[in-house]
Amino acid sequence: MTTSPQLFDLSGRRAIVTGASRGIGRWIAEGLAEAGADVGVVARKQPACERAAEEIRTATGQNVFPLAFDISQPEAVDQLVERATQALGPIDILINNAAIVWAADTFEYPLSGWDKVFNLNIRGLFYLSQRVAAGMRDNSGGSIVNVSSLNAQLGAREEHQPIVAYNASKGAVEALTRDLSAKFAPFGIRVNALSPGSFDTDLVTQIKADPDRFASYLRTIPMARLGGGDDIKGAALFLASEASRYVTGQVLTVDGGCAAQGGPHVP
């Protein structure tokens, strides 16, 4: 029987993490490297991508490569997979975290904004998964982890979240996760998703700017705090590693208890 530390050990594994220059993607990339994986850090902007890769490389001693690509563009995905495979070798782990939010009143929501959100959040995610999974199929399998959102499970009033395309795209991510898990399982490829709640990222900047509003917001989260790097690292490591080798098609909610009470309540 494998020991518990061995189940979480990623030594010799090779990972791609998209949207990894900051926030949740950055934390996950760092966590995988800390567990022994070599990591391709993917982001659109070259300077931010290089900075994150250098910092993670210095902190962990792993091979960490910056890969500046816009995965909403199919040709960029093709180039990314080629570059990542050249730099790292066959990919064992794919973390699909890259996403954008486009805010507008639902009655006036532009189709251009809708398409921009879906082109990255779901079309780009699918195409990258398809390309990487083809390599995994030929190399004894792997793990794909899609980053969804608590927003996929909950509706929101217009004044709280005028981001209908983002919420819909995350619902699509969870549906795709379940479907791909069934289609890829015969090839040893597991597909799961993380569903983060309120984390200390740029998305809560506006709430944090008002101390009274922020304090009120925290009181509506059962654990009374925002999620941080360690909270998402552990969950991602579980789904990426052999610790979850009999888990596929699942959405792991990491939200401090918000879903259990019907969501966070934005004051």
C-alpha cells in the first residue's frame, strides 16, 4: 500500500497551470511545484508570467517555465502545448484556471462581451484540455483540474453580480468536467473541478475598500474569512495527485461553508 506522503508527491510530474501569474492560479502553481512538479506558468502578459515563474522557481527549486499565451486563441493553444512539451516533457497535470469577468446590466449585456467570456472560460479551456489529453492518452493518463466558481451553483441579484456570462460559463465548466471525466476515464485521465468561494483576490477589492461593508460580508461566510493560498493549494494538490486516483467527475467546493448556507450575502 502507498504511504500518505507518497500519494501527494508530485516528483517527476509535469504540470501546466493557466492564469497563473496571480491569485488562485499562482497559488496552485506554487503548490504543485512545492510538491515536486515541474510547472509551466501560463498567462497572457509576458512580464507578469516571467515574474511569477521566477519567484516560484526560486522558492521551490523546481523547473518552472513562463509560457505567455492567450488561450482564447486556438493557434495560441497549439503553440502553448508544443512549447510546454518541449520545455517540460509529456504533461501529466493540467490546471485550467484562466478566466475573465465582463460586467454589464443583464438587459443590456452585449454579445461581444458574452463571446469574449465564453471564448476563454469554456472554449479555450476545452480546446486546451483536448490537446493536452491527447498527450496524456499516449502516456498512461493524467489529471485535469478545472477551476470553476461558487457562482456556477448560485444565482445573484443584478446589483451584486452583473456578470451573467461569467456565471453561465462556470456552469458550463462543471458540466464539461462531468462529461469529459466519463469520456477520458478509459484512458487513465481523471477530470475534476475546484469551485472556490470568496478568496482574497482582485475580485473582492471593491468590497475590501469599504471596511464596514467588508466586515459585514465576512460575517455572512460561515468561517468568517476569505480563502487564501494554502486553502486552494491543498485542494488542488489532492485532485492533481495520486491521492485522488479513484476520484473523477467531481466538483470540490472550497468556500468556507458558503454553499451550505445558500451562498455569501453581499451587503
